[in-house]
Amino acid sequence: MMRLFVIIQIQKDVNDVAGSSAELKIPTHIAFVMDGNGRWAKKRFMPRNYGHSEGARSLKTVIRSLAELGVKYATFYAFSTENWNRPQEEVDGLMQLFDEQLDSLKEYEKENIRLLFIGDRTRLAPGLIEKMAECESKSADRTGLNVIIAVNYGGQDEIVRAVRKVAELAGEGYIKPQDISGKFFESLLDTNGISPVDLMVRTGGEKRLSNFLIWQNAYAEFYFCDTLWPDFGKKELIKAIEDYTSRDRRFGKVSVSKADA
Ligand code: FPP
């Protein structure tokens, strides 16, 4: 009896998340620009950092839904190389929020979630760098959803850092110009080993990339919505995946129907 109840409950949860999940094409890698926290807070006459805290709550809801749907990689743009130019109070608040949130994020053991970070860590506080490394090592053997958090990340900065590594390797005589292929270059990016982005979601109404995963988004499908990030949840995520399911991904080729014509 108990066993039957558990099976029915699992089926109900899947249906709640995915509606008719069988019809959805689940992207391997979804990237999120979590925009709109500040406006969400302003609408409530609250400080911007309150919006970021509520954004962290949404982040956790989305992570659980992604794991249930069987998504393999999800990258979240938490702090860009340009975000240092925000008011000091907001920067400090964000850094404190990351520090607090990492304690709960690393606990996703039951959900089999692995945590990874991309971006230049050298400018971050030593305590935060230590916690990030601890999250990565503690979750390294988990085989479910890979959650990748971009902190002090910029797509241009990532490419410049990779080019520097190429120059160092060439300077020390390890590689020749003809050894540099796309695959080799990719292996020097922060996202080494992570598959390219299939679906890029940006909340908050703006329609731009903002220096996020420039290389990895080369053939991504883009989904923009007006929902502010703290209001983005399971339902909105399903809408984005439904939209992705309807796209004809050609990767520079022609679609089968056009080729036949
Ligand atoms: C952009 O919205 C949002 C950010 C720069 C910060 C995003 C951070 C979180 C959601 C917290 C995540 C927590 C962890 C642990 C990774 P905005 O402030 O630019 O919004 P606005 O356009 O309305 O001003």
C-alpha cells in the first residue's frame, strides 16, 4: 500500500513539473541570466539586496525543478566582471549572500547535484574562495544535475584568460600554432568538459547577452521573458522549455524539409 502511494506521488510530481513531460525536449545545458532582482525590490519599496535574497530563493526552486526534469547542466550568472561597478553596499550584500547560500547549496546530496564555479576567483575574498572549493570537492562525485555558478565571470575576460594560457604554452614550447584548434581552445575555457549551451534564458525583459558565455552560446536558442527573476519558478521554466521544444535547431545546416524541397 505504502509502495503504491510512493509511486503515485512520484508520478504526480513529474506531472506537476512537466505537465505532459513526454512532449518536452529537455535541453542538456540551460544558462540563466537572473535579471530583475533590483526592480522586483523597488516595486515593493525595499532595498535592492532584498531583491537579490529573493532571487536566491528562486534560484533554489529552479535548481530543484531542473534536477527533476533531468537537465544535465545549468549555469547561473550570479556576478559579472562588470558588477563590481555597482554601489559598494550592493556588492558587499551580494558577496555576503553568496557566502551564506553556499552553505545550503553544497547540501544537495539527496538530489545528487554537483556544484561548480566559473569566473576569475582571484578578486574574491579568501573565505569565499575556500567555500567554493569545498562545495566543488564535496559534490565532485555526484552524477545528477551540474549546477554551475558564474561569479566574477565575463565572457570576454574568460577568452582573454584562455588566450594568455595559449601564449604561455606556446612561449614555453609546448604547442605550435597548428596545434591550436577549436577543441583545444575550448579546453582552456572555464567551462572545460561542460557541453555547450542549448537554451539561454534571460528574465527581466532585456534582450541582450551581457558578456555571458560568449563562446558557449554560439548555437544556443534564446528565450527572453518579462518575468522578474524572483518571480521565476517551475511554471516559467516549463514555458521556456516548451518554447525550446518548438525550435528547429539547424546548427548552420538546412532543415530536413527544406533540403527535400
Ligand atoms: C541581476 O539583477 C542580478 C544580479 C546581478 C545578481 C543575481 C544574484 C542572485 C539571484 C543571487 C544568487 C545567489 C547565489 C548563491 C548564486 P539586477 O540587480 O540587475 O536587477 P535590475 O535589472 O532589476 O536592477
